[in-house]
Amino acid sequence: MNRLRLSAVLLAVTLTVPAFAYTDEGRLPYVGQPGQLPVEVATAFVKNRLGEDGHFEYHRLSIEQVSEPEAFDRVELSVVRDGLLDDSLKAVRQRLSLHRNPQGLWQIDRIREDFACYRGRKGWGVKACH
């Protein structure tokens, strides 16, 4: 009986999580390879969101890296997929915070995901588009 109840709870949780919810927080911290730049570490981390087998479902991809002058150990990076082939979801933005760890490798410590909608609210938001 407990096994059946657990299965029902797991099924309910699975069905209530939106299909587009970001699920990679469990991969943090993510450490890059020796010699990689922050943008290379970030694109390796979000690669599964950028496309597969040469196919992608967005019109424009932009990557922006921001750091304080002469603060070479911390970087904020945004990866935006805009013009999505979706009738409600216009764009998705992943904002990543990276720092150089004691071994000298770039490491992603935090990621936030925002959504822009074709209709409804204006600008970016953390809630799903309908």
C-alpha cells in the first residue's frame, strides 16, 4: 500500500511541474575545464537548451558577459534564446554567476531562468507564459 501511495505522489509531482522548468540546478556547482573562458563554461552547461543535431527552435541567440573592471575572478553571464517557435513563450533567459575557483577554473555557482511572453505580462518574469 505504501508503494502505491508513493507512486501516486511521485506521479502527481511529475505532472504538476511545467515542462519548461529549469532542472539543472542539481548540477551546480558546475566546474569548467582547464583553459576554458567563462562563456565556454556557460555554453557547455546550457548546451542541452541550445539545440540538438544542428536544429534549434529560436530565431536569435545572444550571450552577454559582464564583469567589473579589473575584477577578473567573477562574471555574470546571460544566455538569451529569443523568437522561440512557441505561441506563448517568446524568449528564455538563463543568468549565470561564475567565479574562478582555487584551482583557477571557472565555476558556475548560481543560475536563474526568466521567461518573456508574447501576450500577457510585459518584460521578464519567473512564472510560466500562458
